[in-house]
Amino acid sequence: MTIHRYLRLIAGGFVLLSLALGYFVSPWWFLFTGFVGLNLFQSAFSDWCPMITFLKKLDVRECTHEPKAMKTAR
């Protein structure tokens, strides 16, 4: 798996986990859902995500090929 697939997997897992914890344990867990969403939002503009920095330190490989959609768009 590539770094961006791990990122989507982790973000989706965090959102689902925090929603479940917010529903079954305490509504305060919904703040964590908001934190994950805010991080995703800011990374769209700044092109920096804390989780990607962490994954790079773990030597997760980056995508080295261009997606098919990008090749046909040219």
C-alpha cells in the first residue's frame, strides 16, 4: 500500500472509531471527529498533513506512478 492509501484508511478509521465512541461512550468524542475533519480540511490548502509526516518516518512508500485518469486528461 502507498502512503496516500494508508492516510485515507487511518482517517476513515479514526472518524468511524470516534463516531462509535461518541455514540456509545461520551459525546465529547465527537470533538475528535471534528479534529480529524479539520486536519483533512487544512491539508487540502497547505499540502501538509501530520499523519503523512509520521508515515514517512515509518518508511511507507510513496506512489511513484501517475493515476490513469491523469494520463488520459492530457
